[in-house]
Amino acid sequence: MLGIYFQGGVRLRDDLPEPEPGPGEALIKVMAAGICHTDLEIARGYMHFQGIMGHEFVGVVETADDPDLVGKRVVGEINCWCGLCPLCIDGKTNHCAQRTTLGISGRDGVFAEYVALPVANLHVIPDTMPLYSAVFVEPLAACFRILEQVHITPRLGVAVLGDGKLGLLAAQVLRLTGCRLLAIGRHPHKLKILDRLGIRTALEKDPDIKDSFDVVVECTGKPEGFELARSLVEPGGTIVQKSTYVESLNVDISRLVVDEIKVVGSRCGPFEPAIRALMRGLVDVQELIDRRFPLEMGLQAFEYAMRDESLKVILEMRTYPAEGLRRPGELEEEPVI
């Protein structure tokens, strides 16, 4: 099986074994997958992961204990839980102490021709949903998690920091609340996507940003993003931390205490509102798609995705062997990173 494997570097391998589904799992043929910021951080050492990368995907179920699932297009939640520990029993399955996380921790991911996932993690998507829109369900669900954690009302001032894929999605989700929203980023061509949707934007270096905000959502993907969030949040306000990164962060705890700032870590979220938002056209993801690469060009896709100017890079899975791909055992072992 062809796939992108991380082991001291990002490698393209054609000798990977096809996954064998365990009890309660389905075998899924991956159709398309998205490269996100977490994948780039894994390539830099985040979570000390080794294995097949990737967690944003859409695919078709090939085998499952439930025959009604076979042939259905699905997306999948990334946390695989035990169901037996106190956290699982309490409904906090995303925080199961025994969990594995798709393409991030302890479980091979989706940058390959096939993946195995528990049936409980799968969500069938409507046949009318465009293929590449479905790739965005998982990161969009993470944005809807913000609304589960923080009560956002129209009277609140909210800033979203970062104009990468997650920041652009988060701004669109927060717009649905009617809040007084400002999206702040570094790249005019990315912010123009939000401008066209009627979302107010500003460049990070703009000296006219003098407002403070009730809620600041940090999506920069960079450690300095937290300090910017801290400078913009009002006393008694809330920072929603979405970014993850390899580097350590120096935090002035005293300032957080004195100003009574709440810091909310925010991770994975609910799939159903994300699917509904995409189907109803409430969130526009088509402009976020930068380039598509076939899986056999996965190393070039990663190189492109690492550019600050890039947005969503999608890998397309094709039936192996693709035209021009060398036979098993003939791929070069030089990693891209």
C-alpha cells in the first residue's frame, strides 16, 4: 500500500501493509485527505509520532460488520476511545486516557490508500456533498467546539487570530453567532477570503488595532500568537487556545491572574453541525483549497503546504499503481523534512 509515513522525516512508502480492521472497525478506502497545521508540526517532532500521517479525510467503507455502511461515503472522528475508563463513562471520550488519535498518536492515519477506524467514529455524509468539501468536516467540527465551550452572543467582541485554514474556518463559524467579529492575520490574500464574505479583517501589524475583546481565539499556529491574544483580551475575558506547536511557551501567569483571564484549551468538536453547515452553505470552504496533489506526489505536497502563503493542500488517492509510479521497493527513501 502506498502512503506517507513519518519516521525521522516525511517519507513516501509503497510497502505499507493494508490495515486489518479490529472488532467493531471498518476498512475505508480513502478518497481525499487534507494536510493541516498539526501534520506540519508532527513533521517537526510534535507528539513524537511515528507512522502513517493524516487525520482529515473522506472515504468509502469497503468492509464493516454493519452491511448498511458498506459503500457509504464517510468522514471520521480522530479520537479512538476505550469505552471503559471513568472519562469514557462520563462521556468525555475525546479525553480517554487510553485513546489513540488518528495520524497523531498511536494509530496510523489517512495519508494512504486505506485506513481502519471504529464504526463508532464514522459519520455518513450526504451524496450531494462535494468530495473536497467533505475533507473540511473534521477541522470545521473543531471550530464548532468553540461554541460548545464559550457562550458567544451578539453583544460580545470577538477576535480570531491567524489567517491559516483553521483561522479562516473559525471566523466563519463565529460569524454565525452575530458577535462583533474581527479576523486578524498576516496575509492580505488570505484575509480577502473573509472580506468577500463580509467579515471585518485587519493585518496583525496594523497600528490602528486598538480594540480589546471579550473573547480572543488563537489560531496562529505560532507561540507568539498567545502573547498577541493576551494583549488583545479584556480583563475578565477569555482566550480560546486552538494552536498546537512543538515549541514551549513562556506565559506571564501573574498577568493572567491579575486580569482574571480565562484560558480555554479547545480541540476536537461535533461533526453533525459541521456537516449541516457545509450542506447549507453557511461556511465557504472552496476558496480555502489551494492545490491538490496525487498521493504519489505527497512529498511535493508537504513542501508546498509548508509555505506561509499556502492554504489547504489536498491529497487525492488513486488506485495503485498510478501512472508513472515505480513498483514496490523502488521508491527513494530520502525524507522531505
